[in-house]
Amino acid sequence: MKKLLRCRVTLFLLFGWVALSVAGYLGKDSRYKNYTMDARYTPYFVPVLQGIHDGIFPWSSEPSEFWEQWEQRWQKGPEGSGGFVAGTELSEDRETSVAQGNGTPSSGADAGSLDGNTGIPDTTESAGAGDMPAGGNGTSGTAASGEDAGETLPRQNEADGETGIPSDGAGGQGGEAGLPAGENGGGTGGNASEGAPEDGSGETQPTAGEAAPKSFTDVDESYFDDAVFIGDSRTVGLHDYSGLDNATFYASVGLSVYDMWTDAFCEVDGKKITLEEALLARQFKKVYFQIGINEMGRGTVDGFITAYSQSVQKLKELQPDAVIYVQAIMRVAKEKSDSDPIFNNKGINERNARIAQLADSRTVFYIDVNEVVCDPEGNLRDELTFDNLHLLGSKYDIWVSFLKTKGIL
Amino acid sequence: MVFSSFEFLFRFLPVFLFFYYTAPKNWKNFILFAGSIVFYTAGEAEYVLLLFVCVLVNYLFGRFMYVNIDEGRGVKQTVLLTLALCYDFGVLFYFKYSGLAGRLPLGISFYTFQIAAYIIDVYRGKVPAEKSFIRLGTYLTMFPQLIAGPIINYLTVRVSLKNRAVTLAQFEEGLRTLILGLGAKVIIADRIGLLWNNIQSIGFESISPQLAWMGAFAYSLELYFDFAGYSMMAMGLGRMLGFEIPVNFRHPYASRSVSEFWRRWHITLGKWFREYVYIPLGGNRRGKGRTFINLAVVWSLTALWHGADCNFLIWGASLLVLLGLEKLFLLRFLEKSRILGHVYLLFVVPLTWVAFAVTDIGQLGVYFTRLFPFFGETAAMVNRLDYVKYMNSYWPLFLLGAVFSTPYPVRIYEAVKKKWAGTIAVALILVLDLYYLAISTNNPFMYFNF
């Protein structure tokens, strides 16, 4: 016994293993239900550690609600913490919007940690559990959780349709703000080909629901002088390697539509501020938005598109004079697409189809860079990428050239 | 099944250790042999038979080589040795270099060298042929060192194979070594390796010279902490089972010449080449010219052992040139100053590792023109300030890597390991190990950061 007491690390390991495993086991259907794991290969304490990384602690309150809250934040609209801030210049044409008393939770602390910055952790597959057949599990687990969320979602969507959008409508924006899927579907189809007259209706007037659709023209680099690019690591790459030094970039590696309004990731005058603060501080004429790959594997497509369209709506309100480009999610290379149960082109195409529906060809335009970076099969061309996810630094000019064909004047 | 996986650490290992510790003494080798076969099968079911046959063939050749212990070395022994080596290296050649086999069987480079050393030692009469098939099998397949070394000489574990003590204190010591080795891999190597990955994703033609140098250092640190960490885990596991597995790395980046570096990097491989190639060829006792030829042979083989691609030959050749220059005059020059040697080493070794890392010759050329931009311009869309961005996120890992490349942390640990400070340090590293392992484990919610 005395000998055993001298083995302190052994005792620490055994005690910690048992304690955390109990915590993980008890929480496996509540707190940690969205972490897929297979007990044959993974100890029960693993979700506990993964939870700590995500800010879910074994002692967190109402843990089982966490994931629902996350999605609901976006479905509740203005009342939710992701709702709109009433900037003075914006609120005039709207009844006093909700003042943001409930302080958007700053998950910045978490994302700011070293790990959050280290970039593309694709190596983890080979580094760690490369031979763990958990991939299969992951899929089934995710599917299960997807179903779970699916049950609650339709109801929330209805609620959304009733409460979220009309509250904007009341502000006088008419049907356009709501963008019912049916109506847009038609509008999007003709988006690129439709040779609509280019007159617009003078200024881009969000209130002018009757404005005629606009079409794309070729532009030069100065077009991006008053443009802002918002997005994830792909947009970070565009910032680093496009040579578009005249444009503004608010982008961050790992950014998702769920945290883009809460994380302070926009660098303005050497300070990190939230996107909302940044967009209130400066008005742009063009907003380029590309996001949506990090969200795969989290929540449902419906939940994603709700959060996405809320974000677009918010961009419109923060930048009332801007043309908003919703960019298709860039696809991944064949090797990745064929082997990954989550990050594959089928899933990307599914999301892109929904994003395309948000365009109205008046203030919101859908552009798809995949037209110029993919092979006929629709996979990101191998010679353009090393990691199957991102363009090589020297290939971002393809994207830039593409953007230059999509000017709206 | 790699050591740095939950499957190994918290599933295979506890179950195996339970059987291993509860088994009676004379069953332990069998349990270890069987456990190792299970371990190997989990990673490489296809070629487990090949491993088994390797043990059997060499067991039989060893047994037939000497019927009596006082039988001298004759034609029979030489023929048997030749046949055994032809089999061992033939299999290695077939899988690694002929291009006929699809995939390299796991660990074959390591276990081939280990069994070849055994059969040569038997031929030389340094050790008697192992009488027990189980014992020889245990030696060769022992899972702590089966897949990535260290390469253990039969002689060093011969006594332990027959009789070894397994105590609680040894378990604790082994566990600590395992935790520290795991830390080297998951806390430093895997994370600093992401920078190298980033650089590849950007494309070599688009990185600034500063980032190119950061990449060379990052890769050097990744390689070291990955491999040394793995060797440490092997030592720790060996200790838990009652074996003394030799040290494979002695802070090589603290060396002051490439010659010294290679005496401190992958020590067991260096020893193997020394003992079974360099010395038999005459070593350095036959004049300068012959010494150089011997070195050339050793380094060509070392390069080939690491891989069959062309860049490994460039890598081996660059080391050969450096070692030759050092032997001729550089060493005397470097010894004049303490600092100079360190600077020289930290300048040239990362360059050799770049040649080791980049298998495409064209790309290797691009990388070198980025390191030395005055040699020629291959740049396309370079972001001049990219290094600032990456330095901002990677400097803690560079610092950590630099500190743990020196011998000082180990010295401090040795001084306090019996005290609470040592326990707390190891416990803390254990927590970090598991945390980083958990968040990098195959998990659809975790590995998204695009």
C-alpha cells in the first residue's frame, strides 16, 4: 500500500480517468450528446475534454440545452442574442429596434486561444487516430443528431416566418426582406443569364421592392476600393494572396455563420472588434460574403440556412447602400470529397443551392466561384490545391478574375 | 494503432497490461508475443503473416547455424547466414524498392534490421542462437518498438527476456516516460507541424523567405519531437513491461557539428550501421580515402533506408558532404568557438531536413530559391508579411520547441522527479496530452477550422 502511494502519477491517472469517465458517461445523452464517440475505441472522458474546448464544462448550467440554444439563437431573430443592434443611422426607418442589453456572449476567449489560430488541422487525421474506424461512427452519430434537431426545426422555422421576418416588415421593407423561398427560386434561376435592363432604379433602395433585376458587367480593380470581404479561411487566403490591397477584409480561420456576430475577429486600426462594430463604423458599396464550410457537421442544413439568411439580412441593414454578394461555398477536391463523410461536394452543393435562393438580383447576388476552379465533374481541380480545401497562394488570381466579371454598376 | 491514440492508450494497453501482470512469470513472454501480434494485426492485418514468417525463418536459420556451441565458423555457417540475410533483405527490397508491392508492411524497415542484427550476432558467435521460438518472437515483435523502433540489439534484452522483474515502481517510472513522450508528440510536434502543413497549402512559390525559414525550423522541430516522442513512449512502455529499451535521441539539436548531431539523433540506427556496415568495411583504420568510401556506403544506405525517393539521395549526399568537410577541416575550425558550432548546426540541419521533407525535386528547388531568394526568382503572389501572421500564432510553439531541444528541462526534471514538483509537472503534462489528443481526434465537430 505504501508502495502504491508512492506511485503518484499512476494514482492521478486512475482517479482522473474514473472521475472524468463518470462525468462523460452521465452526460452522454445530454451535455455531450452531440459529440460522436464509440466506446469501443474511445474512453468516455473524451467528450468531456472536447466539451471543455467548446466551453461546455461538466458543471455548466442547463447543459442539455446548449446545442439547441445555439441554433435557436438564430431562429429567434431580433430577440435572440444574435439579433440586431440599433445603430443610430440605421434605426431611423424602423421602429426602435431591440436594444442589445443582453450582451452577446463573448466566445472570443475561446477562439483566441493558441489552438484557435493554428490553422488547418487536417493533419490530425493522420497524426492521431488515423486508423480509428470512427469515421463511420461519426456519420451515423451525426445523422442521429441531425434527426434530432430535424424534429424541432420545422416548428422553429414556422415561428421564424411569423415573428422574425414580419418584425422587419413592419419597418417598411416590404416582402423583399422576407425572401420567401418560392419567390426567390424563380428569381435565382435567371440570375446569371437573364439580360435584365441595367437601369436598376437609380440608387439601390432597399425599400423599393419593385426595382428591376440587375446583371453583371466586367469591372477593373478599382471596383474593390469600397468592397468588404467577409468569410472564413478561404477569404483569409484571398486577403493574403489576391493582391487586392484596396479592399477591406473581415475574415477569420474557422469562422462560421454561428459565431460571426459574436467573435471579435475584425481588425480595425490594430484592434479586434466584432463584425457589427466594424460594419457600423464604415459603409461599403459591396459586401462579399463566403461562409459555410465550417458549419458542415454542425446542426442541420435548415438551421444553417436560417442563420445564413439572418446574417444576410443583418448585412443589408448594416450596409443599406451596398450590393451584397452571397458567394457559393468553394468545393473541395475529389480525393477529399470522396473520402470525407461530412466535408464533401454533395453537402456543399446542397448548401449552395439554398444560398442561391437568397439572391434577388437586385441587392443580393449569388456568384459561384466553382464555375472557374472546378473540373467538369464539379470537384476542385487538383492542381489548384495542396490540401484539397484551399487554393494555393498563386491560384487566388483565378478567383479575382472571376470577381472582376461580376461587377454590379 | 499508433501510441498517440485513445484506442491504444485506453483500450489496448489496459487490457493487455491486465493479462500481462496477472499471468505467471513463465507465461509473460507468451502474453507479450500474443499481445504484440494483436497490436500489429490491428494496424496491418494483411502482413501479419509476413512478420510471423520472418521470426520463424530466422529462428530456424539461427538454430541450424550452430549445433554445438564450440563449433567453429565454417562454410555451413556462412551459407546459412547468407541465405538468412538474402531472405530478410530480399523481402525488404521487394516491398520497399522494387515497386512491385503496393504498400510497405508496417514496421518492416525496423524489424528487418533488428532480426538481421540477431542473425549476424549468432554467426559471429556473440550470442548463442535463441532456443525458444516464443522468446525470439517476443524479442522481435515486442509492441513498444515494433513499428518505429528503437532498434534493439538482441544482446541488450537477452537477459530480460529470460528473467525480468516487473514492479510497481517501474510501472510508475515507465508511465511517466510514456506521458512525457506523448507530450512531445501531441503538445509540440503535431501542433507545430500545422505550420508546415500551412506552408504546403499556400504553395512554396508563394511564401516569403522569412516564412520559408520558419517552415524549415518548424519541420525540423516537428520531426524531432514526433520521432523522439515516439521513442520515449517506447522506452516508457518497455519499462512498464520490465525491459530496458535504449535511448534513441540525446538532444541532437544541442550539438555543435553534423557529426555530433548524427551521434545523438536516432542513435540505435546509427549504431546499427556502425556495427554491421562501417566497421566490417574497415571503418576509419584504412586511410582517409577508404574512410570516405566507407562513409559514402553508410550514408547511401542510410538514405535508402529512409525512403526510395530521389530526394532522399540528395539528403544523404548533402549529409555526406557535410560530414566529409567536417572530417577534413571544418571540425577543427568549429571547435575554436562554442557559439559558432551551434549556429552552424542550426543553419545546416534544417536545410537537410527540407531535402528530406520535400519529395518532389522541382518543388525542392522552388523551396531553396525561397530560402535563398538571391539564387533565382520563382515567386508568384508572395505575401511579403506572411511571416508576421504566422509568427504571431506560432511563436509559443517555437519557444516551447527550442526550450525542450536543450538538455536543461530534463536536468531540472531529474532533480525534482522524486518531489511533488516533479509529480505535478508530469500530471499537468498528462492533462494537456489528453486534452490535445481529444480535440484532435477524429471528430466532425472539431476538425473543421477552415
